[in-house]
Amino acid sequence: MTARIVRTVDELRAALAPLRSGAIGFVPTMGALHEGHLSLVRAARSENDTVVLSIFVNPTQFTQAADLETYPRTEEADVALAGTAGADIVFAPSSAEMYPSGFATTVSVDAAITETLEGAVRGRAHFDGVATVVAKLLLAVLPDDAYFGAKDAQQVVVVRRMVADLGIPVRIVQCPTSRDADGLALSSRNTRLTPDERAVATAVPRSLRAAQDAFASGTREASALTDAVRDELSAAGLVPEYAEVVDPRGLEPVASVVRSALLAIAVPVGAVRLIDNVVLVPGEDDRIPLPAIEMSHR
Ligand code: PAF
């Protein structure tokens, strides 16, 4: 299937007008599509009559100019991949279309969920940028369902809060993190890792797996679980920016895991920041599968 590209909100609304009697699924992205994005498109395809994917490298959510400049841009390949995975329409607006001259509105979600974890490292502007662009994209597409990956768990918490507070009529669907065979979470930023860094980066999922192993053996103290993460990373020469156990809904820190908890980490590998997380659920065992060779390393 070939996806149709539209560049303006007016064109998008005209394209969607005759399709509104059916369900519309939406996958917002910043392009450089990988299997993780395509799994979101497939989920949207299986639950909706029309699927829209957006590609917009949103400048306002980047808090470092170099990260924005080096963010991979592969639009032609993205449009082909999106179509193959089942997208009908690719909305790829310009910056001027999204932020026309005089643009002066920011959607800002409470600090309790935006100034912790990623917000603490990247600054408040990051989630202001995400909330503002996602609100604009949702209002442009007006989908029934919007699909987000669990790797950006905090983003999903922020977006859910924002759509509930603003009364945007959309169901936010969180889909599981897609991983490479060695456990590394798929991310557009992975393409910026050198081969050596890519090998070292396998310590990131391994560190979460070490915490999951400790959890499966009965460890419940957050500090012991994050120590397991830090130890595994340290063996690979890595130091996390944060490794925290928090409530998966409100992101409040958790001292001991008595109900489901989110263990979230951010780890610089060379010039690339990798983020990843797992949900720890007492009574459930859902460990990241790692290849036997990685396990024998342990
Ligand atoms: O997750 C992303 O790729 C971006 O944060 C999003 C949701 C497309 C907003 O720019």
C-alpha cells in the first residue's frame, strides 16, 4: 500500500473528511521509522479503518541544539515503510505549518510529572514541547485512537494527563517496547551509535534485566533494584543519568515495590542518550528476553 503524503492541516482535514464515518488511528512520530514505529502502525491498522502517521521533527521538544541538528531525517524511506505497514496518510508538515509566525501558546503539564526523570535532565521545555505538539497534532487529525510506544513511558503519562485535562476525545494506546534480538530498545537515535557503542549499549537492557532478576528473587526495595541496574551498567563503563523506581501513573518515587512500579533509566552511551524502562509487577514475571551469550556473561 502507498501512503499519501499531505503537508498542511487544511489538506489533512480535506483528506480525512470523507473517512470520518470510520475509525481513525493515529501514530505521531519524528520519522527515522524503525520496527517500533511500524508495530504502532500495525496496531492502529488492526483497530481502525484509516491510519494516519505524522512525521515532524518537533524543534520545541529538543533542549540541545546538537540533538536537533543530528536527529536522523529519512522521509522518503519513512513514507514507503509507513505505507507498507498499513498507513493510509502521512502528515509531514513544515515547521512554519506547525508554528506559524506569531505562534504564542504552550501546553504545560504539571511539574510533578514533567520535571522528574526526563524533565529533570532535559528541562521543563522538553515536555512543554511534547505536550504542545501532540495537542496540535491530535487537534489536526482528530483521531479515535492514538498510539505511543512504552519506551517513552513518561511521555505517555504526560500525554494521557494532557488529553484528560483538555478534554481531547481520543483513546491513548500504549504499545509494548520493540527490542532488537540483544534486548536493546529500538530508537531512532540508535543509528547514531558507533559499532563499539552499539555493543556497549547492550548493557542497558541487561541492567534492567538484572533488576528484573533481583525482583523475581524477592527484592522489593527500590534502592536495591536500582543498585542492580547501576552495577550492571558500571561493568560496561556506563553511568546512568537516572535510575528510578516510580509509580507508573503519577511518577511519584516508590521506596518499596508493593504494587506495579515503573523502573526507568536514562544512560548516555557516547553522544547518544538511551532511555528504557520495565514495569515490575508483584506476582508477575515478564523479563526482557536476552540471548544466551549475554546471560552467560552474567
Ligand atoms: O515520541 C516521539 O517521537 C515524539 O515525542 C512525538 C510524540 C512524535 C512528539 O513530537
